[in-house]
Amino acid sequence: MKILMIEDNESVAQMMDMFFKKEQWEVFNAYDGESGLEAFKQAPESFDIITLDLNLPKMDGMQVAQEIRKLSQTVPLIMLTARDTDSDQVLGLELGADDYVTKPFSPITLVARIKALHRRAEVAPAAVAEADEGNADFDVVTSHFKLSTKTREAFLDGAAIQGLTPKEFDLLHTLAQNPKQVFSREQLLQLVWDYEYYGDERTVDAHIKKLRQKIEKVGPQIIQTVWGVGYKFDDSGLDK
């Protein structure tokens, strides 16, 4: 795995280098926002995951995240931030981050988060190459919706839902494979994120918001809010 670490604190970068090398991961370090973004622009397909500090010189981490998402909707992105306000964390997720880690953090925790995110995002190239677009095996099929975990694609009434990040896809898959079942935010944190968020339900809400925006670009809304409980997938209303 190759990681792009955009982090202006060289001590933090050097510390994480040691832990990454223990995992036999390759790391490219950038120490300001502009150089980090430029590194990604030059070889966007070469990085498996990005860790991005929010407080960066030359270009703020929020701006970097926004530009990265213009270039790639799918590269996994973890934000590292000393900011602990609700608005900063939610804004980071809305700009396209799949996860965030608040400083100071344990290197072991960050490694675990990277593994969990990469495990979810990884697609076997051979499986994608073998899948025929017209005859791909779909894991979820309803009268209006189809989803394939093999190709990481989802379709609503034949139109592809474009630009899903790894976590958005996993969230949609979790809901869609259990139509009309209501999931609480706590359940979704455990099922989709692989680890406890210690009650941080804003993570779910921010991802649901972005997921809905992408669904609405191709058709009616199929992710429903059950007030006071959580969320559910329901496309039965499209039959009417």
C-alpha cells in the first residue's frame, strides 16, 4: 500500500513513517497543502490512501480535501486534526473525508483506521476486469436499484450513482441489502466503520447527506429518515 501523508509537523510524519514501514507500506510525505495537492495531481492513481492534516501552511487542509475530491471521488481520505469542534469535523466529512482522527492520536490507532478503510475500499483488479457490464453479478437487486460489491457500482433505474467514496458505497450497501429495515446511527457506525466511534453520530449524518446528494443527481431519494431512530433504504415508493 502507498500512502500520501500531508502533514506539516515533521516529528509526527517521522513517527508515522516508522509505523508505516513496520507494515511494509510505502509513504510519500508532503509538508504543506500545495505540495501535497501537487503530488496527488501528478500521480492520482498511485496512492491507495491519503492522510491529511487540516492546519497546513500555503493551503488549508479543507481546501486540499475539496481539490482532491474534484480529481478523485474514490481515493480513501483520512483527516488528521487538532480541531475538535463539531463544525470542523462535520465540514471535513462533507468535503469528502472518509474518516478523521483527532490529535493527539495513537499511531496504532491511525494504522488501525487505515487498515479498516483500505480493507473496505480495496477492489480486486482481476474481478473488475472480468466483470461484464451487462452481465455483472449484483449483490442487491430490487425493481429500481442494483448494487455490485465486485465492481463497486450502484444503479438507480439504470443510471449509475456516480462518485461514491468508499464509505458512502459501504453505507449504501449496508442499508440496501436490508430494504425497509431501520438502522440506528450506532448500528451503522459499527457495521460500516468497523470500530467504535464512541457515540459520534455526526459521522453518519454527514455521510448520509453526501450520499443523498449523489443519489438525487440520478433519481428520487431512496434513503429515508426515520425520525428519532435512524435511516432506512426504501425504493418501494418509486412504483407509485
